[in-house]
Amino acid sequence: MKGYVYILASKRNGTLYCGVTRDPSRRWFEHQHGLTPGFTARYGVHRLVWIEEHDLLVSAIQREKNIKKYPRRWKLNLVESLNPEWEDLSPWLLGR
């Protein structure tokens, strides 16, 4: 079963949130509409700026744990390596 690791941001270089899911479209919808109370709803973190697919959910979970251990600057560099303009990647979810 596939898994996805993703990073949401409030804005360019803003508040970051790293998460993992089996269904990125559903999870993004939940974040976007505040259906899950918590960090992303409280801080307005809704823009999908980075996503990575894994063949196994356990691999995605391990990757998420590793990313969360890295310093903020490393995470910013990770986002900018794929998405230098910090564009919202959520249209990708709708097209998959």
C-alpha cells in the first residue's frame, strides 16, 4: 500500500507542517476545510508545497519521522529543491 509524505505551509517561508497519509487528496481536503482540529487549523497551514510518494506506507512513515527531526532550514531547502516558488501543489492531487 502506497504512502505519501507531505509538507504544508502557511505561506512562503511560513509555518510548516509535515504529515503522512495513504490518501493525499482526502487528507488535503481535511486540512483545507479545517475538518481535523489541531495545528494546521490553528495556524492556517493549508498550502501543499511538497509531496513525496512511497511504495510502502511504512516507508512514508519513517521518512516523515526523519523529516520532523531535521532543522527548519533543511525543510525549507527540501521544499525549495522541488518547488522554488512555493506554489500550491494541490492541483496535482486533483489530476492524479
